Amino acid sequence: MKSTPLTQIHQDLGAKMAEFAGYNMPIQYTGITDEHHAVRNNVGVFDVSHMGEFIIKGKEALQLVQKISSNDASKLEINQAQYSCMPNLSGGIVDDLLIYRLPEDNCAAGEQAFMLVVNASNMEKDWNWIKENNSFDTRMIDISDETGLLAVQGPNAIKALQGLCDIDLNEISYYTFRKGTFAGIENVIISATGYTGSGGFELYCPSDKLKALWEAIFDHAKDLDIKPIGLGARDTLRLEMAFCLYGNDIDDQTSPLEAGLGWITKLKAENNDFNNKAYFINQKEAGLERKLVGFTLDGRRVPRHGYKIFNTDEEEIGYVTSGTQSPSLGHPIGLGYVPKELAKIGNKLLIQAGKKFMEATIVKPPFYKG
């Protein structure tokens, strides 16, 4: 099992540790609910150094990115990022990812550079897939092991960070980034992205500087009662926003159109002939057979991944992909696939838990409105 540069710090803080995507990761410190509210109402820090980072660099770097990703990276200006996914050849998704258009100060004439940030559990699969598609004048560089990543999330993130860097954080708009000196560390990527729906930044730095970065942030923001946050609260936060989790809500068998990711699947763009594009054009024209929906339940019982979904006539129609007791809302929420004709807001569903059915109501995501 792999460790991040902060594993010992997490253990010293008393974190409950567990294996996640091959890494020894903190699941919780003081408790998922407490950490969840800290991010929603104040500020918290996640160690997400297990994520993978690939550099795509060369004269045809854009062509490779356009080939493997469903969004339109040609729209990216330098210092902008976008959310995307990598379609496979069978109608599913290899992975979802972030694409960063990097500055070209380290590029030769005519070259462009991108950074792809991929899920830890898919790093090897993603690398091999991109390599298989790389018939372009482009280099691929895996910087995952040498890159550390912190997510500082919550409404007080700017207060927690501003005094440590030479950039006005208010000028970094959503899904843009800047490189700067942060806590004395040069060339830190400060990105206005995250997975919580509560604002904040993600900080990329050399892995051997990550401990110093963590300590500087906690020392600088100690008066804000800044907290370390584990992967347990990361999951409840993202689910309240109905953000997809690879391996649960999307996988190599699910279409991005079925998953409500049509907004990152640019079927009309002329210069992004991505893998299997024709399939998704045909799928949209023919009409989807199923759709990922959000639903809420009364009571306290939580819908779990894999639970079966039934209609009100107790006929099986789908399955739950994610579920939790929402700390912000005080009741259970979930995501799951159902036939498109039943995916209407207000429709009732039955979730099977053992021998019992729980009544659920389809709602419009996100669950948490802020």
C-alpha cells in the first residue's frame, strides 16, 4: 500500500486510516459530520496527493487531448481548466478528469502543454489508454509521484490562504489557475477548483514540499479553526452536489449522456473528433434508455451503492450508485439509474433494503443549494 508525503502527519493527528485506490488515506479525524460542516461553513484541508497528474506536451498536444476527451479543450486559454471525461470504444467512460492549459514558458516554439488530473484508482489504466491513442507529435510525462496536492475548501479558504502567496486569490475565478510562490515554495499551481461545492482552491506542489505547505497553511490559519478533512466527508460533500464518483456513478459501462454529463460531451464541436463520438451522437438522436437521477428519502436509513430500485408497482427498474445521510440537509440522499421515462422530478421510487422498501422521491440536483 502506497503512502502520501503526509501519511505520518495524518496518523499523528489520530486519523482513521484505510486503503483507498492503493493508498493509505485518512478517512476521518474528528468525524465525518463534524468535518463536513467545517468545510460547508468554514474551511478544511484535504490531502488528495493520491490523484494522478500527466503532462501532455508537444506540437500536437491539443490534438491528443481532443482525441481522448469529450469536452472541447480548444476553448481553453492559458491558465484555464475544464472538467471532462475520456470515452471508451464501447459507450462507457475510461475516467473523468480535469484538463489544465499550462503556460508555455517551458515549451519549444509551436508547442502547447496540458496537465491532466485523473483518479488515483485509474492512473495505470488512463496512462495506457492515452498512450495507446498517442499517434501525435506529443510527449507524455507522468508526474504523479513527484506531485503533491492539497484541496483547501470552504467559504473561508481565501482568508486561510491569502497571506501565504504573492497572488490576489480573488482574481482567480472558478476553473482558472495561476502559478505563484506559496509559503516560500515556487511554481505552486493555485487552482480555483474542488469537489465540495463550497468554494476554495487546489494546490499542486512538488511532493517533497507538501509537508511544508501543509504546516504553513495550518499555522497561518490557526485562528480560523481550520481543520484537516478526510475522504469520508469528501464523499458526503460531493454527493450533496450530485458530483459523479468514478466507480460508483460512472464507469466503463455508463455513457456520459446517461450520467447527465452531456454538458462536457461536445457533440457539435467540429475540431474534437474524440473517441466514439459517433456513438454518442447516435445515442442522443435515438433517445436515452436510462438516466442518472437524484432522490431523497425520509427517515434515517441510507440507500447504499448497489441497492435495487423499483417502481411503485414493485417492479425492478434500476439500481443505486451512491447514497448517504446528508449532514447539511438532515435526511438521506442518493443517486441511481432508472429508465428515462420514469426520471421525472417528483416521481416516486422504492429502494429495496433487505426485505423492506424505502420510499424515495426524485429531485432536481444538486441536493445542497448553498
